[in-house]
Amino acid sequence: MKMPREALKKKNLPKKKATVSGHDSLWDSYNQSEYMSGTKVGLDEKLVRFISHEKQEPEWMLQKRLAALKFYQEMPLPTWGPDLSRLDLEKITYYARATDKQSQTWDDVPADIKETFNKLGIPQAEQEVLAGVGAQYESTVIYHSLKEQFRSQGVVFEDLDVALQTHEELVKKHFMRAVPPTLHKFVALHGAVWSGGTFLYIPKGVKVDLPLQAYFRMNAKGMGQFEHTLIIVEEEAQAHYIEGCSAPRYGVDSLHAGCVEVYVAKKARFRYSSVESWSKDAYNLNTKRALVQEGAHMEWVGGNFGSNVTMLYPCSVLLGEGASADHLGVAFANHGQIQDTGAKVIHLAPKTTSNIVMKSISKDGGRAVYRGLVEISAAAEDAVSNIKCDALILDPRSASDTIPMIKINNPTAVLAHEATAGKLNDDDIFYLRSRGLSESEASAMIVNGFINPIVKELPLEYAVEMNRMVELEMENSVG
């Protein structure tokens, strides 16, 4: 996610409402949504068949959708995390097309939609720092591009709906293999109504030295978004993918239940970064998992802001000897929010290693939860895992919890877990205020220092963006 720099200057941020280049903020502004007239609210088999028919999908995909719908209808809501009983799934719109075509040039994107993405700086970022860009609006991808230098090396970066037509066998081989629809109710829901998303294929030995980015925007009231990201990184290949998300505030629930599958082949390296900034109407119930082969490395770097409830635990399954994973994350829980985030790593092979570093900030009654799993199987000789969770609680009304689950089935394993919780130091605040900063500016500076170990792993443009998101949260300006 990227916003114009003039929007990020603190002098342009009022106490109650952020502005973006003279417009309302991305969380308070939205486009008219005439395309919603005639769309169906709620979910049934007829809608699932309609989605598949409209996309002209092969029969095997329709059958996968119908099987997932059956699982969804039979499964209860998850009960092991935040209470989801207030989410009325019958009032969600599960599919809406904002435009009838996908554009290959930015000039062809419909004007109102283009304005939204212009606020995000996507055309500029594409020219300056990105190898390719995808942009999804509601249920469909409206724009996709890839620089010719990478296309000529065999890299495929396109909308998953398109890839289902052009690379059907690759999609069929991998689709929902890492994340089966039986995992939990919202994965099953995703399997039934998924739409859009990203397909990224990096051929053997190819190293993409610029990030690729996709941005997902929900616009309409009561919308659900269910993009599917499928990434295949072949042997000794390397790439970095960045995802951004946002939705405006309406005062009614919206739902994000996307899915990310990453397949990292032998000796390949892949980094997946995301900055999610949903409005406080949104339930963010995303599922992400990577399968990591021999000698390969997977990195997850994430920042979670906004939303009513977030439940997100990227998972790495270390399948081959010497496979490794890094999980780095930041979650900011403000008033009325529950950020239930963490990481899962499953060691299934010898000499596998994992490193988990999670930071959380709680403010104005928000609750941040680290919920994690590290499992070391009997076959994982000499596995090593390090877990570090740090919580910053900014006032007496806020809370933070650490809920780790550790399963060790091999006596040769080495595992360390450390968790800390603290608050802002009054002396530090006083010192910074004596240098001319306001209390909120001083607090934001300290919080940015707290999350710096995560932020420094992002490209510069996105590190700046995450720091500004913290400043907006400290100003009570987000969501």
C-alpha cells in the first residue's frame, strides 16, 4: 500500500479526520456503487453456480466450489478466538462486478475507480519501484501489468481468474492444496465464493529483483472480498510480493476472507509482505500458508491496522531438510478493535529453522493477542525455533495477551520463547515534549522505534507507509 507523501505530512492531519490530498481519507471516502443494484445479499448454491458460470470456469472448479459450500454450511463458527457471533453472514454481498473488463493500461481504468487507486500512488509506484502491479476492486481485478524484462524470463503475474483459463493445469495442481476448505468455516466460505486475486509463477532460477504488488479495495456497503493468491516459486528462484488492502467505513459489517497459498521449491527464496488497513467495520479473517521445500526460505512480513476483528496467522510448513521461515509482524489495536494475530510454523524435516518476531500495540481499550503455534515433528531432527513477542500497552483500558502453543516431538529440538509487555516511559515522553513535540507526536516516535525491527524489513516506500499508519492511529484518525 502506498499513499501520496503530501497526505502523510502531520501538519495536514486534523485530530478527528485524516485527509488525503484534500480528499476525505481512504477510510471515510467511497465511490458511488450503482453496480450493486441487483446484486444478491447472502449465499446459496445458486449464487455459487452463477459466479462460476459468469467466469466461464472449468467443471472441476465448479465442483470444488460446491464441495466447499457444503463444508461451509456444515461447519460452526470458530470458537477458539474472538467472538464472531455478531457478524451477520446473511447480510454480506458475496459477489459484485464493478467493471466488465480488466485493463492492461492505466488510462483504460474507469475514472472513479482510477481516482481511488491514484490516491494510493499505484501508477507512480509501478513506474518507480515495482516489477508488476495488480489492482482489485470489489470481486474483480480491474488492472494488471508486468514489466517486459520479467515477462521475457517466463514470469507469470496475472489475475487468478485469467490464470485459470491460461494456465489451467498449474492452477488445478495447486489450488487449495496448501489451504484445504476443510480447515475451518471461513476457508470453506472462501473456497465457495473466491473471486479475483493473484497468480504469480517464478520459473526455475529466475530472480525478480523488484517487488510485485497487488492492492485490494472494498468500496460498497456490506461487501465481502474473497481474493485468492496463488504463488509458485520454482527451484532456486527468488521474488518479493507486497499486498495492500483497505475498505471505507459505513457503520455496517463487511467481511474479508481471502486466502494465500505459497509453494516454495528447493533452494528458492520468497518474501510476502502485507500492510492491511481495513476500516473498523471490517472483519478480517484471512488465511495464509506456505509449503517450503528442501533448503528453501520463506519470509512473512506484515502490518495489521484497522478492522473490527482481525484473525490472521500466516503459516509455514517446513517440508524439506534445511528449510527455514521468518515471521515478522506488527498489530495495532485501537478503540473497539481486537487484533488476534500471530504465526504458525510446522517443522516436518531435519535441520529446519524458524524465527518468529511479533510486536503489538494496544490503545484506547483495544486488545492485541499473539496466538501462535510451533510444532516440531518426530522426524525433525535438530530443528531450531526462536519466538519473541513484545507488547506495548498505551493506557490502563487496553490489553494484550500471548497465547503460544508449542508441540515438541523430537528431543533434539532447540526452542526459545520470550514474551514481554510494557508501557510508554513518562521520562521519554517528557524529554521529547521538551524538544517541541506534541504528546501524540512523541508517543508516535517511541512506538515507531518499538516496531522498527519489523519495519526495516520492508522496502523504503512501504516502511514509510507503516510508520505513517502508526502516526495516524496515534492521532485517532484511522477507521
